[in-house]
Amino acid sequence: MSDERPSPEGPATFREVFAEREYRAVFAASALSWIGDYIAKAAVTLLVYQETRSVALSAAAFAVSYLPWLVGGPLLATLAERHRYRQVMVVCDLIRMALMLVIAIPGMPVEAILVLLFATTLANPPSQAARSALLPLILTGDRLVVGLSVNGSVGQAAQVVGYLAGAAIAAYDPMAALLINAATFAVSAALVRTGVADRPPAMSTEHRSHLLRETGDGFRIVFGTPVLRSIAVLVFSAMLFSVVPEGLAAAWANEHAGGMDAGVAQAVIMAANPVGFIVGGLLVGRAFGPERRLALMRPLAVLSPLALVPALFDPPPLVVALLAAACGFAVAGMLPVANGLFVQALPDGFRARAFGVMATGVQVIQGLAVMVTGLLAERFAIPVVVGVWSAAGVLLMTLAALSWPSRQTIDATIAAAQRAGTAVEPPAGASHRPGDERRPPEEQHDGVGGRPGEPGRRRHAVT
């Protein structure tokens, strides 16, 4: 997310972003672990459906990775501020690697696999929070916006590769997909350990309070600040609808494949939204300057569920894929701007906690959407469920867009942040006031082009 106000100037270039050695290490590590995760997810989802023939259980297998965010995402993410970011990322990768090796033991029951997968994903919140808080220390200004767009697009590309590979591997040996995932975590840990600087924890020992109170401060700062709250509502609404085609893809392909092979239909539907996201993120991020991106944000937000409404007419899988791709394109076009505004209104010292709140909301809402639509699809036709669900999304997104804060309100919040050195005052009772701590010297030269003591550079969180 950007730490600067939108301006009519053009965006940063990819070359500027990849010129930073630390970003290259984080980028490569993230891409590898993403690919492994999606290989495992596609394989397990298909395995459960083949053995049970239950849409609900297949959706549950897809949604199990979202559960850790529901049961303790913000709390686990808060841990990332208490420890060194590099250490958190490496330890989480090694834990996930070890658990994946256990899951891959031959003869493991499906129930045990799901439980262990849940345990594995408990390492996701602190790892992702640490990476999110680290990126603004590596990239600054519009380079951070472009870097996040690249991350988002590559993350979606990892879905395409992972889903395609996972569906193919599952036809022969689902356990092989889990071994591949374990290997990606091992390489990811090595890349982070050797390519990322070891920075002190964001929260010093003297500023710590109770872990639950620190976690609560993250919720209060997000939902107690009008601008942050509006951004959260917009992002959460987008996630509520865009994930549904992926979550129901296995059942949709088997029940409505037409003349297409069911396996191919599943892969096409699951890969379509990520492909659209890739194109949207790269095209909007590079073709338009910050001002134009801001103007496009709300129309694209409404377009994201609108693109899926034609599913009501039970189109063939290729058309479903095109609809899902259009939805992904719209989401990718609006997210970087929403993220950028979020960072501008976010106080220093709340990086990982704010990410934990936002990421938890995104993960829980996506998992809930898949579970609810999966249960509805047990009683109604899948195209009807997706079409009606998306039509409701159009109404919700329209309301969110109409209630969006005025430009004057947003500008006033950003101006206050520039004057005070923080974006907003911390909520009442916050245990850690932004700006209380002082950054160590090694954090004064983290971004591309930054120099020790250079004024005007502010580091912010990523949601």
C-alpha cells in the first residue's frame, strides 16, 4: 500500500521494485509457498468430493484453511509485532514443512488429514502478518503500491499453477501434492533467512501489555476510525462474492460440465478468477496513475459481483470461467487503491495487528461464503445459488460505494496524518500509542532510494 497521497503522477516501474534485493527474496519465497498451498488445496478438495460425493464436505475441505483466522487470526498475527519479522517467517515455514511431511505419511485417514491441515494453517496468520509489516520497510511510496500489485498478481498466478497442478496430481497420488507443498516451505524458509535483513521487533518489551489487549487495540483502530472502517467494509464485501466460483468448482464441474471433461472444467473454473486478477492488477496498476485508480475504485467494486450474476442462466463451464475472470479483474483493480488509503490512515505501531484484523476478516468471510453457498447448493442448483448470491452482492456493494467517505474527509485524515506524524489518534485505552517507540538506526534505510536520516519517509502497515 502506498504511504503517499494519490497524485496525478505516473506509477512506479517494475524495475524499481525488483531492484530491491530484500523484496526479491520475499517475493520468491512467497510465490513458492503459495504454489505449494494451492496444489495441496486443489488435491484435497477433489479427494474429499470423490470419496463423499458431498458438495458441502467438498466446500468444507476447501474452507478449512480459513478456519485459523476465525479461531485466532488476530491474536496470532499480533505475535508478529512482538518478534523479529524474519524470525517469525522462517519459523512458520519450518513448522508448516514438518506438518506437511506428517500429513503425507501413507494411509493417513481423510479426517486426520483435514485436522493436520488445520494445524498447519495456524502458522499462516503470524507469517503473513510479518511479511505484510515487512514490505513497507523494504519499499516506499508508489513502489509499495506496484510491489503489492505484483504480489497480488503473482499470488493469483500461483493459484492458477497450483490448482492446475493439484488437480492433475490428485488423479494419481494426492500425497505427492503434500510433499511438494512441504518442499516449497523449506525453500521459502531458506530464501527468507538468507535474503532478508534481521530487524528488531516492532514492539519493544517495555511497550507490551497483555496479548489479548494488544489484539483488541488492532480491532479498535480499524473499526473505530471511520475511513479505515469504510475501507474494511468495501474489501470484505468484495471477498464475500469473488471466491464462490472457486469454492464450488469441483461440484459445479461434475454436475454442470456439459460436454467438457469434469476435471478440465474444474481446473478452468478454479483458475479463471486468478487469471482475471492477474490481468486486472497488472493492467490497472501500470496503465493508470494514482488519481485515475482512485476514480475507478468504486465502479470496479460494484462490477465485481455484477460480473457473476449471469451465472443464473446456467452457462457452460467456459462462460462461467469468463464471468469469474471478469470478477477477478474488477477486484484486482480496486484493491490496491483501497489498501493504499488504508495505510495512509493507519498509525505506526499497529502494522501487524491491523493486518491481522483485515486478513482475518477476508479469510473468515471467504470461508463463510463458500460454506453457505455450498450448503445452499445441496438444495438448489449451483447456477441459481451463485447468480442470486451475486445479485445480492451488487446491492451490498452499491450501498458500500454510496456510503463511501467524501474526498474531503479522506484528504482531511491524510492531512492530519502528515501534520501529526500519525494518521489517526489511537483509540481510547490503546496500550501502545503510535510514535511512542523510536525506530532503531538499521530501520532508517530500508526502502529503495532511502538514505539514513532522509526526511519525509514513513513506514506503514499492509492489510
